[in-house]
Amino acid sequence: LDEEERQQVRQLQTMIGQMNAEQLGQFIGQFELMATQGPAGNQDMFEVVLEILRARLAELGGEG
């Protein structure tokens, strides 16, 4: 990831940390859609964020 992508991931991590399991589930669905429609050059960033989202959901006892 380049520096801009790392900064975006850090910002998303902060937001993810404040979400409950239901919100995370909804956000994962939205983010997966964004990943399929986003630029090919950003796929690495999308994958990293999805991993973070799924890990956080698992921490909260949700399904991932």
C-alpha cells in the first residue's frame, strides 16, 4: 500500500473500532460492493480493509 492508502486504512480502522456488530455487517456489504466497483489499483487496500472488518466482526461475536 502507498502512504495515501495506509492513511485511509488508519482512518477506517478508527471508524471500525466504534461500530457494533450490526453496523459492521452492513458496512462489510457496502465495502464489498465498493471493492468490486473500485479502481483495480486499489484492490490491495480493499482486501486489507475487508480483513480488518471481518476480524473486528469476529471479535464482537458476529459472523464474518
